[in-house]
Amino acid sequence: MSLKAWSILPLSLAMTGCVSMAPRYRTPEPPVPKAWPEGPAYKAGAATSPAAHELPWRDFYLDEGMRKVLNLALETNRDLRIAALRTEQARAYYRIQRADLLPKVNAFAQGTKQRLPASVSGTGQALVVEQDQAGVGISAWELDFFGRVRSLKNRALEQYLATEQAQDSARISLLAEVANVYLALATDRESLALAQETLASQEASYKLIQRRFEVGASSEIDARRAQVSVDAARGDVAVFTRAVAIDRNALDLLVGAPVPAELLPASLGSVTPLKDITPGLPSEVLTHRPDILMAEHQLKAANADIGAARAAFFPRISLTTSVGTMGNELSGLFKSGSSTWAFSPQIVLPIFDTGARRANLKATEAGRDIALAQYEKAIQVAFREVADALAQRGTLDDQLAAQESLTQALERTHSLAKARYDAGIDSYLGVLDAQRSLYSAQQGVIALRRARYGNLVGLYKVLGGGR
């Protein structure tokens, strides 16, 4: 190679940054099966249902009131705002790190005035020396021969991309949390209405039995049993009244502002059902879940850290230059012959640091291994969450159908028990048992309908839907 070629090589390396000490990144194999679990608890979704990651949240949450509440939450929720600001912060850090790849040009101007005593002036007389200087220069620009600065820039980029995924993850979680609280409010309002209806029925029965007791047509124990049922129903009304108030408070906090009353659901039955979705393949979930993408970006950032730690074993070359004008007085700065320049390259070659650089390399390698384990754990957690949601989805419909059939049977049982009591065949205890069982079954139907809605919300979330 000619001398001219050797002289061009360092500048070419500095400008292209083609040398990198970072290990070549390869996406790790996911430590989970290639298909979702199968068995009695799992049922295939409808073939025509869209994949969650392809379905915008407005097309999944079909209830208009819920959509407006969700949109309000996206605008005013403080946690989501913090996540967005963290993304902006990470973007700024990346720009700062990227700027180190290019030289920083500064303008400067300085002046000095100094009195030299006769003993050191060299002329035997005291002298006043004045000097002014102005120009532009490059200060301590590192020529990135071994990719140290580029590795740090790549780390900052991956950290920025990770915060973007964290923001998406926060958005998905917020949508699911708001939807669940909205559904909880609808459920508790429906349960409160049922409790109030039951209380009114129990009070009417108690008044009737109390009058019969007063005229000797019924026993005192029947009157007391009727009173017990009234008090129990009154307690349930208080419980669900409290639950509704707590749900309202939780919804206001999640949204970040008071939710208008006209947007709140009257009951679970008034909420438009959610759109059905299909889970797709595990590989699709791993590609679209933001928490997994965030973990992978953090793994890439740790990989870039190794490159910077390896580059620390090699020389660091920096360049300081300046060009300008100098004169003995300010008016002479720009006269002919006053130009000045300086060229100051510097090389620092590490020789002995008691093992600090080697320990730093080991620390970055351990950090990369930790990030790898965290990435694999994120995949495993995602697989488990989806599998659990699919197991619930495959069994909730059967459970709800059984509960509804049970409720219908108990309604008939209650009617028969009341008819036997009115005919004087049985005591009021049979009516109370039938009422208690029917009320519990009706609340069970409401709870299972709520669980089915919640399962769809959870499945949409864990499949990466809502970005």
C-alpha cells in the first residue's frame, strides 16, 4: 500500500465508522412452544375474527360511551403523559450522543493585557504587553477509529426505541384498565339494581307476613325470618352502593378528569358487546407486543455497551484545531499578516489501570446476559398470559350457560315454594331458601357476564391490541 493510501486510511475510518467492537446481534430463539396449548379448556376462535394487533381499539370497543371515555383517558391520563415525556427525553439523549460523531465548531475571542516588570522584561524597563485573538476552532473531536462513540450512539438509539415501546405498552395497559373499570361500574350498577329490586320484594313480603302474624294467621318465626331477609338485602344494597362510588373514583383517576355522567353505563346489559378476536400464532404475538419489543431493544443496547467497553482497550485519538487572527491591539486583528492557526492531535494509549477496563467489560457482558434473560422472561410471561386468557375464553361460555340454566331452575323453584307457602303446605323457610339461592344465582350470572367481557379485554391486551 502506498504512503498516500496509508495517510487517507485513518480519515476514512473516522468518517465511516466502519470498525465496531460490538458483538454481532442475532435475535434469540423464543423459549416457548410454537403453538398455543390445546385441550378441553381451549377452543378455537372464529376463523373470520381479526387478529388483535390488526384491530384498532375503536373497532374492538364498540360501545360508544366507552369509546368516548377511552379517548378522554388517552388525552388526560397523567401516567400516559409521563410515558410520552420519557420518550421525548430519551430522544433528546440520543441526539446528544449522536452529535458526538461530528466535530463541534466554536467561535472564540480573547484578549490579554499584562505588565512585565523590568527584571523579567529583557529590556531593562517595565513593559505592558497586550494581545487580542479571534477565530473558529474544533475542540477535542474524537476520531472514532474503533467505534466507541458509535457504540454509545447505538446504545442511546436502542434505549430511545425501548422508551417508545414502553409508551405503547402504557397506552395498551391504560385502555384495558379503563375498559375494565368501566365494565366494573356497569356490573356494580346492575348488581345494585338487582339488590334494590330484591330488597323491595323482601320488604313487601315482610309486611304481608307481619300482618298475618298480627292476626294469628302466621307464626312469629316466619315473621322474624322475613325480617332477616330484609336486613340482608339492605346490607347488599349498601355494599353495591359503596362499590359504585369506588368505581366512579377509580374511573376518574384513570381518565385524569371527572367523567361526564352521560358517558357512564347504566348496567352491564346496556354495554355494547366487544368484538371477537383470534389469537393468531405465538410468533405474531412476539412481533407485536410492545413489552417484548422493549426488552429486545434493551438487549440491543446492552450489546452496544460491550462494543464501547471493548473499544476502551484501544487508543483514543482526538483532534483540536483553530484558525483565526491575532494582533497586539484590537484594531489590528484583521490586518494583513495577522492570521494564525493551530493543529493539535492527541492520542491516549491505555497501559495500566489495575484491571478497571477489563472489569468494566465483564460488567457490560453480564449486563447483556441479564438483558437476554429479561427478554426471554418477557416472552415466557407473554405466552403464559395469552394461554391463561385462552383457557378462560374456552370455559367461560359453558360456565355462563350453566349458570343461566341454574337461574331459570331456581326461578321456578322460588315460584313453587311461594305457592306452597301461600297454600299453607310449607313454612316460610322454604321460600327464604329459594329466594336466597335465586338471588345468589342472579348475581352469579352478572359476575360471569362481567368475567366474559373482562376476558375479551384481557385477551386483546395480552395479544398486543390497542396500539
